[in-house]
Amino acid sequence: MRPSYHPEGIFNENKMSTGPNERTDSITQLWHMNGKCPEDTIPIRRTKREDVLRASSVKRYGKKKHRTIPKPKSADPDLTNESGHQHAIAYVQGDKYYGAKATINVWEPKIQQPNEFSLSQIWLLGGSFGEDLNSIEAGWQVSPDLYGDNNTRLFTYWTSDAYQATGCYNLLCSGFIQVSSQIAMGASISPVSSYRNSQYDISILVWKDPKEGNWWMQFGNGYVLGYWPSFLFSYLTESASMIEWGGEVVNSQPDGQHTSTQMGSGRFPEEGFGKSGYFKNIQVVDSSNNLKAPKELGTYTEQSNCYDIQTGSNGDWGHYFYYGGPGRNPNCP
């Protein structure tokens, strides 16, 4: 099933790019060193016994914990940090959104405890922040619990009931339907950026096909990875009411102190390019299927002394922000 439309501004003629010659980006996944998958098949990362054993239960394997959504306008600050999740995000709300795009700087942040993670992603949200929240998420993450190592990996997530019973990462439950034979969900991304050295980034676009109503995901310039059927959702069947871009970490407060798990590059936004992580070319898809700059980008972080965010815009990068931080430090005990 190919999407009938691409948002304007990416492809001139709303067509899928085919053939390797049209690809410009050279982000590879480590498994490509061992070959590729034949046409009409898809790569699926093998789930091993030890992967499932690391989970708190077989039922919870591949699922996020409840209440992991940053809620910028929360009147009750405790609510957001109840699960020990911390964020540094930019967001838009108050309109109907039919997709979102960003180019995300790729790092390999250090994780203090195996049960913590660090991710950088786009959220497309529908509904209230109650029990019926719909969310589609895509980006990169380091999650020792989920994958058994500290590699940076491409991932997707979805839920239609605020992370309670529905949804999962990648292909660990039915829901997301993959069509690409080239890119594997949950596979390691290579190379990653290093401090004051080469910088690497990935482009992610999620958009709603106006004909079929499904939400599609594109990686890089030409890899259409697959789609979330609209029947998975309630609110997102129509459109998203909020888009968020940014980082999330788990702070399990080991030894009663703030975790030293890093977000982004592990450096604060002030340090800028080559040192701090960034999202650039941040865009939303409007009801006419056009990519547009976001109006009134808000920002939110629970403890800016631990992880922070700074937005900006210019001709080259469009709307962008630097984000992240080291977690525990003298100002973030």
C-alpha cells in the first residue's frame, strides 16, 4: 500500500521515490553490513529470550510506562514528573495538524541505570492528557532495557489509551505496518555525532494521507517506512491537536540523587553546534497537505538546570532548537 499523497515541498509530483539512485542521504544501519532483505519482505529485529526476560513482565515488554507525555500547560507540576520522566521539548497546539517533520541530530547519550532511557523524538498527539490520549511517536533512542545494549536506535511508538493497554515500540505488537525492505525498526543507527567533530542527523516525517486517512512515516529523503492505520486511534482518526519535538529521559533517582543519564549530546543548549544536540527544519503539515513553519513554538522543561532547550530560526535551518543536558550536576543535585 503506497501513500496516495506526500506533503507538498518534499516531492514535486506526490510520488514515491523508487530506486537507489534518487537517494541522497547515506545514513546506514549496522545490519546492512551483513546484507539486505529481498524485495517484498521487511526486516524485523529478532526478539530474544533475554530481551523479554529484562522486561518487568511479558505483557509490559515493548511498552512505555504510563504518564510519559510532557504536558506543557499543566497546572500541577507534580503530575508531569510523577513517573520520573523528564523532557526538554518545543511544541505547538491550538490548531489541527496533519503531520510533522524535523531533522534530528543523532548522538549516543550515556545512560546511568539499565532501566532508564534517553530518546529524541517527534510526538503527534490527539485527545486530552487523560486515559484516552492518542500518540504517534518516532525518533531515536538508547534503551538498555529494551535492546540489551547502549546503541542509538531508530524507533517508533504508538498508543490510543495513554500507554495503558494499547501500542508498543517498533514492531513488538501489531499496529504499525511496515512496507520498507531497507530500514529496520529498532536497528542501530550509524554513524553518530561526536563532540566538536562530525555531526550526523536523520530526517523524520509523519503525515496523514488525506485519501486513506492513515498516518505514514518517512525516514531520510526517500525511505517510506510504513503506516499506522487510522482505525488504531480515536482522536488521531481526524487530526492531531498538538505536536511536540524534543528529548525525554527517565530519572529513576538512583541513590536519591538526580540521574546522570544524558539527554541529546549530554551538553546544554548554550554550547551550540558540534557540542549540543539540535532539531532543525521543524515543520507541520496543514489541512491542505502542505509543509509549513510552526506558528508560536512553545518550549517546556521540568528542570532547566538538568536539561534545557533554546529555540531559534534562520534561513538555513528554518525553525530549530538546541536541547539536552547532562542530568546530575552541581545545579541539578
